[in-house]
Amino acid sequence: MKLTTKIILTSLSFLLTLSCTKDELAIESLDLKASISKKNDVKMVPFKGNLLSTPNGPELIVCIPSDAEVAVPEINAVEGNATHLGILDRDKSPLLVVDCNLNFDDPEDPKVITILDITLKNKNGDGVRLLGQSTISLSGPASGSYEIIEGFGKFSGATGSANTTGFFNPEVGSASFSVNGMVTQPNRK
């Protein structure tokens, strides 16, 4: 009888210990999942700016179809200011026209559709790079949609998205536009 009691008590003790260990593992698992969830919960902050793009070289890119004889400056420089960056450094902030197409769906208001690669940096080299499409009316109004694909300095590794609205001046090839979007928080580890 003593042996049976001893076996039962030992078995109960073992089951109790196993149960406690299992609960501890479950709690540790929940803590680990919460930690991973917090790490994956990327903090986004607003990104806004008022910018001016002006031609920065003689190179032109001819819009397709080329028989329409519309060309835009291929290399531009951006100046202005943006949240988190302050005043942009024009020499470090190129706007490159990657592709240009004409859209004559509305013959009264033809549109130039461009793929743009825009880098926005301040004098310290902090900044972001955007890639996207802009639709520019030859009568002036313009809008675009971009992904933030790269960050520099305190924005190293940044991602996000932004939209632009603005006005194109075809006489001088400049465009004033505002940027409104979200970017991953700088220096967020």
C-alpha cells in the first residue's frame, strides 16, 4: 500500500510539475509573440513638403509617341522643405525622368505621364528616395503617386508612400508641388 501511495504521490507531483512547466512555456510563448508583434509593428510618421523642381541640364527625354514632338527635361533639381528634413539641398536632390508617355484620351487636355525617380536630401544627407508616376496636364495641373523605396542618413531603411499635387509651368519646365504621405519613423529600431 505504501508503495502504491508513493507511486501515486510521485505521479501527481510529476504531473503538477509538468503542468507548471507547460504553463510557464505558454506564458513565455505569449511573451515572445507579443515581442515579435511589437517589433513588426512599424511606426509611421507623416511626411509632407512643398517643393519646386527645375531643369538641371540640357538633356531631354522625348515622350512617346515621338511624332507628337513633346520632350521634357530628363534631369531636374528639387528645392524646398519637407517635414523631418527641413530645407532640401538642391545639389543632393535630383528628380530624374525615367520614362515619358503622352495620353490623348482628352484631346482638349492632353496629359504627359512620367515615371519619376526623386531623391530628397538635406545638407546633412538625411532623406528619402521616391519612385512613382506623375500625370501632368499640359495646361498645368499635375498629380502623382509614389512609393518611398530608400532612405538615407537618419532615414536609412525607410519605406512608405506619398502623393503629390502641383502645377507644371511648360514655358520653363518647372513644377511646384506638395508632397503628402507617410514614412517609417526615423531612427526606429
